[in-house]
Amino acid sequence: MAASRGPPLLGFRALALALLLAILLLLGCSAPAAYAGAEGVLRQVVGRRGDDGGGGNFFEPFNVTYDHRAVLIGGKRRMLVSAGLHYPRATSEMWPSLIAKCKEGGADVIETYVFWNGHEPAKGQYYFEERFDLVKFAKLVAAEGLFLFLRIGPYACAEWNFGGFPVWLRDIPGIEFRTDNEPFKAEMQTFVTKIVTLMKEEKLYSWQGGPIILQQIENEYGNIQGNYGQAGKRYMQWAAQMAIALDTGIPWVMCRQTDAPEEIIDTCNAFYCDGFKPNSYNKPTIWTEDWDGWYADWGGALPHRSAEDSAFAVARFYQRGGSLQNYYMYFGGTNFARTAGGPLQITSYDYDAPIDEYGILRQPKWGHLKDLHTAIKLCEPALIAVDGSPQYIKLGSMQEAHVYSTGEVHTNGSMAGNAQICSAFLANIDEHKYASVWIFGKSYSLPPWSVSILPDCENVAFNTARIGAQTSVFTVESGSPSRSSRHKPSILSLTSGDIAFWSSKGVLPSLTIDKIRDVARVFVNGKLAGSQVGHWVSLKQPIQLVEGLNELTLLSEIVGLQNYGAFLEKDGAGFRGQVTLTGLSDGDVDLTNSLWTYQVGLKGEFSMIYAPEKQGCAGWSRMQDSTMFSTPKGTDPVAIDLGSMGKGQAWVNGHLIGRYWSLVAPESGCSSSCYYPGAYNERKYHIPREWLKESDNLLVLFEETGGDPSLISLEAHYAKTVCSRISENYYPPLSAWSHLSSGRASVNAATPELRLQCDDGHVISEITFASYGTPSGGCLNFSKGNCHALSTLDLVTEACVGNTKCAISVSNDVFGDPCRGVLKDLAVEAKCSPPSTTKEPRGEM
């Protein structure tokens, strides 16, 4: 099936009407015609604009510049943390909560691409409504006191259909994308100018009192520039100068562009960017894409990057001179409708991000990174004070320290009583061995592949390999089911001689197509004969023919237009080369130039029979069960489980939630020791609550291969279990740290704390395990050790049950000392429930 705003399929001569195997008969009637800056420099203006973007400024107007060390906000260097959040991958109703969770997690900046094909679906016809209301999104970011990093592109990649290019662009005569081509440059300049003009009109740039502090032109062009020779070099320089000429008053960046002009900051995209330096000493070190997860393909493994490794990469970046880092993604979201890129990328864009696809905190990743950001902010006065390089100390063969301070530090002696601003990062880059290092007159133990952060050059506030955040285990609670049916939708004439020939040989004839992309299905006389999936792969399908006339139907489907690489306009989709029938008694038959009936799209979709108001003209088949369903109670995000179905697309109340495809992912990628509760799952699909009614919701499926609709279910998505384990020798809580009037970081003596928190709208209803002593195991698998304080369960229950969150000091002063001379841990597992749920009896310990 072609993409929603897709072009006619390219490179083939034969296509007929698809199999219509679905919940519906696609007959129908005819289609109708935070912190805003250094203290005393930048002040947020509160209450001057509402969510609807009323008049007034969000901030006092401020300038954004940069030097070799950092981006300067209102003239002051800043160490900035940015959270990637693509506005069309969530509903506008979700935006306020998502932005608030980014801020709570320690972000200063929200980053997003601008999606050209969403904003200009037809040439000259612009769309800025609903999920594509960029202005509303920018104002919501500002309303939270956060900055905005706008990556205009307008090429996005982003695993987004056609890389964000509108498909009408390809049909402009003489056009070549992303090179020194006048038709392309004219359209690109028109769109970029449109976006910049809109931002100025809405007063969204920093110097106007708005949130936008950075913007990007092009995207990872350096990866493909060589394919275009000198024309590519000229295009890159033109794009840079075109952007600068728009006079936005804030810096522009180009990512992965080592030859970026002097006026443009070149930046890094990678899993690790601590070794990156820009192409000029005058530019700060910026990490535009910190890949804290990865995207997934249909049938592929669901990627996971641990919280510890993500934290290690970020800490190393700031340790070695980085100044702004952006998580790609902090919230990934959903590729609603047909926005998923190609080839063959799934509807979920969860990305293993700190906030999951449904808008729920992924723990411990979110919490561990929040603690990291807090520790980095404690070091900010020292980080911005150093104009050149920090002090570097070699601590071992694979251990090193970087010390940032306002003056020379004697690292062999104690820092106690030293009044100067000083922060240090101690790194152990050995992947397997612990290391003990000596610095500042004391010994520090460093786990493998970790960084310890010392905001005062004495006390450890955070180590990337030691997680103090809770773990959350997601659950799904089934709701009401929904249901399906079927239908059948180029003529080949055969004689009895052909039939006899095949019988004598004991073979069947085969249909061959030289190349197909992404999915091809072969139907003979209304029945599915076979399929092929792949990116420009050949098809050879044995087929069963009958004497007389035979109807041959070929269905070609695009599962996301190519979103990355050079020459995107030439990639196309569909069939290429010859269509041949082999194995006939008189030799092969070339069907390529035969008379075929050609149709793009499906009649039922053109008739919009997926919309509730069109049900009177849909011509449905009768089913035992209703296709209407009720919404699960509460406010939790909703998922639909389509694991019992085959492949197709799903609409709920007229909204296309996306493609579904029930393929079994490989089990590779995580060993049995890699335990990660709550991993996401490609059989479940997000339905935003904003698209649902309390009852009488309509589900429409276009099912291609068949399935059992009686097993479809709705599910509420939330963290039902939260748990944590903290040692009595863990670090003091980060809340015990503060900055003195001099700017130096200081910590008060405090015992470690175990913290638990349920999702919004839930409370801790039961403590299912609690032990202070020597517990073993992990979340969902805790057990008591030989040392156990009998009072643990009562004390934890009293502190936590009935509350949304709780904090418990991990010390003998709270629980008593059940075993003197032994290092003790506190392990707790709790159940979260809606607040109306009654308190359940305590579990056996």
C-alpha cells in the first residue's frame, strides 16, 4: 500500500487491486469532494502567556552567542542538557506532561526536528494544526522555562517517511535532492524561510523573549556529501549562507559536517562523543544526537541501551570539555499514520528512551540520568570557569581525572577547607575491572566503565555505574476486546495442454519479478499464492493455475519511504524489471507489457469508511461480536494488542494509529543476565486517550493476511511494581548538596536514601518485599539473607503505603543493626495502584 501522502509506485508496469481481507469490506460509498539562565542574567516572565499563546514575552529578551567553551545565554556560559522530543510523535494534549517530565529530569532544552512533509503536504499548502502545531509546541516549551533547539533541516532523516521530504517534491521537473540543484534549492529556501518567518512573527527567538536558542540547517550531510562531488560542496556552502542570511539572531549548527563554514557550529552525532572536537577552536563542543537507544525494524530485535552506559557516555562528554548534549531521544513516541520511515521501520518510535512511547518514565534510566544531570549542574560553576583545558591527571593505565577549578589544584593533598571552586571527574575506562585510585589525599574505588563526579573535588556525588534510582516494571491490564471478516478483490488464458504438461513434469509454473520493495503479494484467482518482503529483492512464486481464464493480481506495498542516504528521489518503490511466467509448455511468457488494470490505494480508504460518520455506507459483513469498544477506566495510557492479527493498518475513531505486523523478533541482543523489566513489545500499539470516547469507540482494521480478531484486547499501560536496593555506603542524596555564595559546591553529612515513586495518578498500595540486611536478587526476585532487620516491613509500610512517593534513610539509626560489622543494603519492592484501590494485606516475608 502506498504511503499516506506517497507518490504513485515507481518502476513497475503491473499492479491490480489488493486483497481486501479485513474487519471490513472496503466497498463503501464514493469519497466526498527551568532554569532560564545564570542568576541575575536571565529572568523568566511568569504568567504572561497561556497555552494558547497569548501576548507577552516568556523571558526577558536575551542574546545567544558562543565562545570556544560553551553556548552563552545572556552573556554567561552554560552547561546545557537537552531532551529530544518530536512534537508530531505525540498528541498535542500529551505535550505539557512530556515537557514537564523532561524538565523534572534535568533538561534545560527541548530539541526537535521540523517535519517538512507534515507542514507542507501539498505544494504551497501549509498545515500547522493538531500534532503539527509547531507554534503551540514552542510556546509550551517556553511556558515551562525551557529553551528550544529547532532543527529546521529541512531534511530530517529521523526514521520518518521520506526523511521528512514531501513526496510532491520528487515530481518537480529536473529536481535532484540535497545537491547544487536550482529546483531543490528554491523549494528548500522557501520552506526554511517560511519556518523562520513564522518563528519571528510569533516572537519565539530568544532576543524577542522566546525560547529558541539554537537552530540547525541540513542534517548529517557530511555522511553523503562525497556522493555529489563538488556539487555537494557547493550545496553545503549555499545552505549555510542561505541560513545565515535569514538573520535569526541566534547560532546555526550543522551536525556531522566537518567542513562546516566558520559561521556554523559543526556538531557530533554518535553513541559516544567525548572525543569529538569542532573544526575550529572558536566553536563549542556540542553533541546534537546522543543515541541513548535505537530504532527498530519489523521483525528485528528491540534495541536496549543500559542506563549505566548512557550515563557513562554523557559524563565522559562533559568531563572532556563538552558543553551541550542532546538525548536522541528523551521521548521517542509513535509513528502515527504512515509517518514511519523506510524501509520497514515499525510504528513504535519508543527508542528505549528515558520516557517511554506512552509518556511513562522508564526507570531506572530516567531516574539515573536525572541524578547525573543534578551532579553535572553542581559542577557547572567550575566547568564554566576554566577557559582553557582542565587539569589532567593520569591515575592508572586506564584511569584518569579531569579537574576544573578557578585556580591550580594540588591533587596530592586534601581539598578540605579549600575555598576555591573545584570539581573533578574520575574515569575508569576499563570495561571489566574495578580500580582503586589515589587523588586529593584519599582513595576512590571506581567500578569498570564508569565515571565518578566530585562537585567539590572531595566527595563523590554520583557514579555512572551505581544506580540509586528505582526500577519500574510495567504491566498491562486487559480491557474489552474487539473483532473481523474477509473479501476477495490481468487475465491469463490456459489450455488443457498446459495443465497436462505440468502434471507430466510434476511441477508448477512460477511467477518471477526481478525486483520488489517492500512487500509484494501474489494472488491467483482471488487467493493468496505467496508473498515476498525485502528491499529490492527478487520474487519467484510457484502458482496454481486452472484451465481457461486466470486472474493474476499483484499487490505492492510501501512500508515507509526511504529516509536516509543519497539520491532519495531516485529510490522509489514497487516493482522493477521484468514480470515473467515460467514453466509453460510453450516457454516463458513476458507479462511486463501485458494489459494490466492499475490502481493506487484502496477504494475503502478513499471512501473514508474508517470514519465513524461513514459507517452508514460501509457495507460491513456481519460479525458475532461488535467492533465497538469501551475505554479502560482511569487516566493511564492505552495500548491495543493486535498480536492475534497478521499485517495491516488500524484506525480508531477515524484516526490512523499506524501499521501493525505480528512478526516474532529474534531473541539475540540481551543475554540471560541482562535483566530489563518492562521491555516494550511490537505487538502492542499506542492509542492516545485523546482519540477515545468513554464508550462506542470504533476499531477498523485493514488486515492483509488474516488473524483472529476475537483475541484483540485493550490494555492500560503503567508501572505496577517499583523497587530499589540501596547500600548503607551509597552516596548522600543529591538534595544534600548546594552551592555556597562563592559558587563552590558543598554537601551536608547525610545518610543514603532509598526513594520510590509511582506513576502519576497512582499510589503505593502495598509493600511486597522489604529487607534491611543482606538481601539477594533483584526486582521481582528479592529474597532475605541471613542478616535481616525484623522491623523493616513495618517501617517501610508506614513510610510509603498510601503515598505517591516516599524516601527512607538507609542506616542503622532507622532499622537498628541486625548484624554488626557487615555492610547492609535496604531492598524494597512495592505495588502501585490507582488511589481508589484499598490497601491490601501484607505479603509474607
